[in-house]
Amino acid sequence: MSQTFGKVIRKARKEKEFSQRELAKLTGIDYTYLSKLENDHAGYPPSEDVINKLALHLDLNAEELRYLAGRITPDDAKVFEELVRKYKEMPALLRRMRDEPEFARKILRDTTEFKSEE
């Protein structure tokens, strides 16, 4: 069974013996939103602030939570900004990868093969 953001925070909340309402109050978020997060039904990644508060109160690794939530790290954002500055076509490439999953798989496959040849 794969780990998801929701499963990780639910498990940690239960281990800390917090109810959803208690954790929501500690973190300053609405308990219905916390329920959506735990069930992986929020519809969008939680904010950095929410991730940091959950990590703090649940003694979890904030970087791991960011990854599970689908948020990019500050280092990833810097790399992305550098690539966009250097390669003006980068946003178009990413949109194409989003819209054409097979194209994205081919690019990733080619990249992996190129790396193994080095």
C-alpha cells in the first residue's frame, strides 16, 4: 500500500491520540479541511503553512510531507526558474508533457537511458 499525504497525517494524528478537531484547533485549520486532507480529497495541495504546522504538531518531516502533497521544494523552484530563464521553450515543453502523457514517458525513458550510458 503506497503512502499518501492523507494516510501519513492520519496515522500520525492517531498515534498522537489527537481527534481531527483537536489537531485542527492546534494548527488553525478547519477540521472539515483536515478531514479532506486525510482522505486525499482536498482537490489541491495544502499550503506551505499548513504542511509546516502539521509537520510540527505531528512530529513529521516537512520535506517528506511537501513531496507527498505534490508541492515542489524551494530547491526545485530554483531549478525550474533557472531552466525557464535559460530555455524560453521550457513552459511549452512542460505543457506538452502534461497534455501528452506518452510523450512525457518517452522523454523520461530517454533521459534515464542517457544517464545509464554515461
